[in-house]
Amino acid sequence: MALENSVIQHTLTDQFGAAVGDFQQIHDILTFEVDSESISEVMLFLRDNATLRFNFLTTLCGMHFPDADKDRQFAVVYHMHNWVDNVRIRIKCYLGVNPEIATVSNLFLSANWQERETYDFFGIVFKGHPQLKRILNMDEMVSFPLRKEFPLEDGGRTDKDDRYFGRTTDNC
């Protein structure tokens, strides 16, 4: 019998109560939120539970919501896969202005590089990570390029002619 979303939801709420919530089905993937303090426990349970068996961390990435409330400015999103039943889930953890969350690299080796990349581009600190340092950008960088607080283009560029990009307002 295939693993149903209702079984996943009831199993998690029975085990973790209010630490998990906002269950939704989005494009055939069960999506839910987890308190950032509980992420390690929840992911360990999802991996080791004999019914759930989410044994593969597919993706881990960051998100930035500068216009959101102060306690939901950043998020870490995890995608997990149960290979036995071919079921995927998406977990969201919202973080505040100084984003920190526990590492899951001790649970899934694939998280090591993904957490470093997320730190490098969003500045989200993964507490307990064995080697949290920049992976793609220069060590000297003081900013985090995927945060939405930076403009997409440099307004002072003189080497670019907007006419070639379809951005001219005159009617030549």
C-alpha cells in the first residue's frame, strides 16, 4: 500500500504536535512547516520511522522574504524523498532577521555542500556544521548575493546601452 499524505501528517502531528503545521498539498507534494528548533528531530524521525522512511534529502535551499514579518524574513526549504513508496515532501522552516538553524549534515551527508551553498548566498548560519564557510564566492565578500536587499543591476554602469535591451522610452 502506498504511503498516503494523511498518514504522514497524522504521524508527524502525533509525534511533534505544534512543532509541525500548515500542511498543504502543492503540485502533488505534501508541504508543511516545522519550527526551526525542531528540524533535526523531525528529519531524524522522518528518516528512521519504519512507516515514513524518507531516506534521501534531495534539496536544501534558502529563501529571503524582506517584506515579511521579522520572524519570517528567511526560510530554509528541504525536499525529502521516500524511495520505497516514491513519495516526496517539502519542509519549510522560517527564520528571523539573524537566520540560524541546526545543521542536518550529521543526518544526511548531501546536506554538507547544500548548507555551505545556502550560507554562501543567503547568510543563513547552520549551527554545528563541520566546515561552514563560503563555497563559491570569495572569502573576502561581506555580502550575500541572493538576498533581495541588493539591486539587480548597477545603476552607475556606463558600458551598457539600454537600447540594445529593449529598455528605451524614446520613439525613434
